[in-house]
Amino acid sequence: MHHHLITTLTLLTLSHTALTLKLPARQTPNLWHISDSYIGCDPTVGCSYQFHVLGDDTGQLPYFEADCIQNVPIGDTALQQCNLVGAGSQFGLSVDGVYASGEFYPGNQVGSRVVVQLEFSDARRGTREFWQASQDGTYQTFSRDLGDYDVIPLQAAAVA
């Protein structure tokens, strides 16, 4: 009987504790949406890519939209500036630029990659931040099958 009473009291205490726990505030996830993609390569000329990228304002990252259109040599990994078509500056965050690279290998089953980089100033911290997201795949995946997709950005650097 004594054991039953202690178990009941313990369960009541635990259920009361569970009811009083604060749930974390719901945060908007950091996702960038890639759409309207076109990728094509010619072994003698190089590759062309174009896509639209949209990042929502999450409080941690500012809203931005950009069109990324480039002609690059096969295997080129250099970031190229995208055309910024929209940007927000809430919460002391202001977009400085959006950059992308498209590294494509038409003859290989691995190694192709798209990288998007967002650069912005954070007035709250007095920093300039660099965030990157990438998508890996085969050339065929990028050129024919991928469609619209989301990428998850990660902080690459922050400088004062």
C-alpha cells in the first residue's frame, strides 16, 4: 500500500511537472528555395546555369530573392554574383549580395554541385555574415530530374 501511494504521488508530480514545462518558441526554419532551374553543358564551350533562389526572413536570416545566371567552364567552382531582385532589412539585417557557383561534370556520375552564398550585415552584432547552402548530385540530376528543391543554409563565416 505504501509503495502504491508513493508511485501515485510520483506520477502526479511528474504529470504536474510536464504540464508546467515551457515549450520552445516556434522558429521559422532556415531554408532557401531553388526554382526555375536550367542547366546545360557543351564539352567544347562549358556550362550554363540559371535558377531563382528565395530565402524567407527568419529573424536569423534576411529575406532575399535572386536570379543566378552564368556561363562557366566545366568544373569551375568560382562564386559569381547573382542579380538581386528583392531583399528585406528587418531586425537589423541587410542583404549585401547573393552569389552562386555551378560545378558540373557531364561525363561523371558524381561531383556536380550548386552552391548559393548569402552575404549580409547584422547591425545588432556589428558583423558581416556569410551563409552557404549546397546541393550535390549527378549532372543528369541537375540537368533533367531535379526540378524545384530546398537547400539548408549554414553559417560559413562572420567578421566584425
